[in-house]
Amino acid sequence: MVGCGCVVCRSPDPRNRRRRASVLFHEDDRRWLIDAGPDFRAQALDAGLEFLDGVLLTHAHADHILGLDDLRPLSWKKTIPVWADSPTTTAVQRAFPYFFEPGDGKTSRPRLDFQPLEPGRTVDTNGLTVLPLAIRHGDSSILGFRVGGIAYLTDCNGIPPGTLNLLHNLDLLVLGALRSRSHPNHFSLDEAVEAARVVGAKQTLFTHFSHDVDHETWAQTLPAGMAPAYDGLVVEVKIGQGIRG
């Protein structure tokens, strides 16, 4: 955290060096991204990312969209489709009005094609079948995503009953958990563990936690089948389409 000298911020453990939450799905020669925050450029360079077949946005908070401009070089050869709900697309249009100007823009802006998403309605995102899920983030409803046996629910402080009914038989749940203390917009650590128990995935990884949380200390307290994620983590999961997340 900027300006902080706490034990976690000074930790030599690389798992305590955290960029903003994002996920890359890949299968052979195809790639899909969930969210592009302010750290996207560095994350993409670390991952050796050379192209994208699509982007999915959970919501329009700064830590999830401010890296969208860095999609420029990935979109020069081919326009990148971006799937988002209506409030998120509207917010991106306010934040980046030049994305939506007429003409191809050449290299002055990323070439993005925004496509609509609605909770509960499955979409084919260039070969990746995705089910958008409504989750609660403070007083707002934002999107999580289910891809086969994987569900990604970040920035979450509540899972509506209708969404819970869509989370059966998961191989992997990725769930947001901010800190030990309660927060109005995010699950606390204990709340996230309880929510994960209710969902009952075979494996749960927690994401989006703050510098209040030391990775190893928390990992030692978690139940079997649950663990904190970390930057650069790669998980191979069969979801019926051969996708690795």
C-alpha cells in the first residue's frame, strides 16, 4: 500500500506483493481476461500476453477498469470484444470517452467492441461459454462469472439465493475476502470462509485481500480445500472445454 510501512508491506514473501485482482483464462491458442485494473500492463508483461480473444468486466470501479487503455497494442490487429453489463459500459464511456469516438483511431486508443451481459443469461464469448452471476458489492449488484466448473466472485459481500443455486458442483471457487475486520462492501476473511463452505466447491481460492493480511499466517488457519491466492498463480482445471485458468 502506498505510504505504508507495515509488516506485510515490508514482507520479503513475494506472495505479499499484490497487484489488483484479475484473471486470465487460456486454452491452447486462445485467451480471455477478467478485469483490467491499473496494474494490467505489468501483469500482461509478466504473463507474456500477446493477444486476447475477449475481456469480461465485473464492474466499473477504478481497480477493475483503469487498465483498459493498455489493451491498445493487443487490439491493433484485431478488435477486442468486451462483455459488460449496462452500468459498467456506461461508466467506462464516461471514464474513457475517446474509446467510443467514430473511426478506427489507429493507435490512439484501443479498438474495443462492447457487448451486453445480463445476470443468468449464458453467452458465448468467442468460444468461452460464460454464465454471468449477480453478486452484491455493498449496495450495488455487480457481476461474477461461472465458466464450466469455475466461478469467479470478487468484490463480493453477499451471494443472492438465485446465484447460489447456480454454483453447485464447482471444481474451483475464486472468492473475494478483504480483511479480518468487517467492511460494508466486501466479505471479511471469516465471512468469505463461511460463504465458501455454503457454496461447497472442491477447492476455494481467496482473492482481493488487503495489506492487513499476511499470506502465510492466513493460509495456516484455513480449512482443507481453501487457500489464499497470490499474484502469478496458475491453476489447471478441466471444465469440459479444456480451459486452464
